[in-house]
Amino acid sequence: MTSAQYLARIKRKEIPPVSLFLGQEGYNRRRCREALVAAFPGVESEQYDASETSLAAIIDDARAMSLFVSERLIFVIGAETAMPRSSRTAAASNDDDDDEGGSGAPSGSGGPEVLEAYVKSPTPGVTLIFEATRWDLEGEDKTKTERARKFFGSIPDVVEFRRFTADEARGELDRIARASNVRLDPAAAEALVEALGADVARIAIELEKLSLYGKPVTVEDLPLLVPDARQSTIFALVNAVGRRDRIGALNTLDALVREGEYLPLALTFLATQFRMALVAKEANLRGASQVQNHFQRVGVQMWGSRAEQVSQTAAKFSKDQLERGLTLLFETDRDLRSARPDDRTVVENFVVKLCA
């Protein structure tokens, strides 16, 4: 089930006695944890680390009836370490990040049959949450995650925490911003999502800080307020060049140099924008909506503001000028890799030639 479905069950007071949290995404997992704690007022949650306590010991404690409380909430972190050493070795084969110190599950840890017996007859009033969060649900980790899913297969209620897509992260950013009374320009919101890699947990932290700013946040403000969003200044340079705004581009370049930004990264963004603008020009696309629809049909996700930027660039430059711009980008990239006075001089020369 998804985290939204699980939160809905908590709201309806239909909390499963045993659940498995699967996946690395931390924002929704924290929301589910907080909702569980709120659902048991007056109950202090307990936590075990499966790398330190055997599965059998955890189950034994869950079976124990408390003399002082009628309800218990137990979280088991690092649940994948409860897997037998052979299974974990197979799951983590070629995993260079295995920092368990080579130790297997604790001695006398028991197997899945111990958990299966408990799931069939859970202790009344006890809610047990296993968190297997080491591996992602997609990509190279998928096989490892499936082995963990198989080991905990007796648990019927599995909550999958998948990473947010860029569009989903943007939607969640808007929701958090409204709740926190933070006002961001659309361009600033999209730059923040891209700068933080659509990691909603980090986005939520930055929005909490921005709530203290007290006024609308623009894309120009973002690099000063969010250190990880300094690459938004690169987007400002790309936009200025795309509009053939030479003075704006040179001023933005000056800001990049003062921040110690890696200028070849700016060229990478510029090259992408010019290639997209050339495609739009050759396809005779008119307006941002046509640009967005065209690229999405071929599998390239694009926000409306990015489509607007590409559309503006295609409108400002002729086909020959776009091709010349790509040639200048190639020459500038080459010059940045060779002996030269400094990076700033090379990129300034590029801006002046392109925006002449």
C-alpha cells in the first residue's frame, strides 16, 4: 500500500497490528511515524535496532503483556539485518556500502517462522512496525528489496515508500508552502525542487527555514536563502542568455564568479537549453504549451516554466543563430579545458559574442 493509504487507515483507527515499512524515502515515512505516535496518546513509543537485538527477542518482548499500559507501539529499525546472513549476503552482493561490519543477525535470531507465528496471533494492544529502509524500491536496489520483502512475506500490510518524481515533489512543495504560509514564485519553486533533487524531506526543512523570511521568495533570493540552491543562479544565467539579455547575463555571471561556482556546469545547462530550442525551431513549435507537449510525447518531462524558457530562446534566436550558439558553446567548453587567462574571461567572451 502507499503511505497515503496507510495514513488513511490510521485516521480511521484501522491500524494493522504488524506492518512493514519498505523503501528509502524518508519524508512520508516520518509522516507515518508521527501519525502513529499521535494515534496512541499517552503511549511512549519503543524502538529496537534489529542489528543489535535478535528477531526472536523482539517478538518475545512484543508477546509480553505489560502490567502498566494496555497499548504499546514498537518500531524496529534496520529490519533487513534480521535476515539470515546468507540471504543478506545475496541481497547485498556487489553492495560496496555494506557497513554492517561483516556481522550477521544476532545469535539466536530466529527465522521468518518466528515472525509468521506472531503475525497469525499478535498480542492485543501491541502495534509492531518493521522498517527496512536500507535499499530503494527501484534501480539497482530492487532485487535486494525484493529479498527483504520475501523474508518478511508473512506481514500482510506492507507500506512502500517510493521516491517522489519531480512533479510529485513540486505538488508536495506547494502543499507544504501553503501550510507554512511561505510564498514562492513558480520559478523559485521549480528551482528549489531541482536543486534539492526532488528530495521532499530536504525541501520541507528548507521551507521551514523560509517561513522566517516573511516575504515572497523569488528565484533571485533563493541562492542567498538556500545554500544548496545556488545553482538557481545558473538558471538565471541560462534565462538571461536565452533572452539575449547581455547586461543581465554578465551581471549574473559576476554573481556566479563571486560565489565560486563551477562555470562549466553553467555551459552544460546552456547547451541543453539551446539544443531544446533548436528542436523546437525545427519542429515549428509555437508557444510554451506546444513545446511542453512535444517533449513530453518523446519522454522528456518538462515543467511549464522550462517550456516557456525554451520557447523564448527559440523566439529570440533564428535557426542559424542557435546552431552558431551551439558552436560557440563547443568552443567555449574547449577553451575552458585549455590554457587561458581565467574561466570568467572565456565565458564573458561567449556571452558577448552570443548576445551581440
